[in-house]
Amino acid sequence: MKSKVIITKDMSMDDRLEALKKASKKFNKKIQRNHKIKRTETSFMDKFSDDTNIHAWTDSPKYLDEHYGERVRDQNEYESYEGWN
């Protein structure tokens, strides 16, 4: 198994700095690649970025009538305007 340690005690200061630069370049390439991938995978969501829920039903009385019908109408007779008895 290969060690992931790139800096050792017997390295000079210049060797250590060079090793750090090499590791940082590799890390930055990885971050940039991941950022590009994330940007392309989520580009379809950009058109919904106005903080609206695209899955929300905007016509709630119609939804209730369509899916629950008589049951909701009966319940509404028992409830007050505030939603509790």
C-alpha cells in the first residue's frame, strides 16, 4: 500500500514547498472538475430558481374537490372560518 504522505522529515524546505504546490494543484483540479460536473447536472433546475415550488398545487379548492369531493364539503360544514371548531 502506497503512503499518501508527501512530506517527510528529511525533506528540505524547497522540497516541502514543491510537494505542497503539487498536491494543491491536484486538489484544485479535482475541485474544478467537480464544480463543472455539478453545474452541468443541475442546469435544468436554473429555470426554477425564482424560489417557487413547481410541484405545488395552485388551485387548492379544485384539488380538494377533485380528489376528496363530498368528504371535504361535509368537513367544511363543521369547521369555522379559522379552521377549528
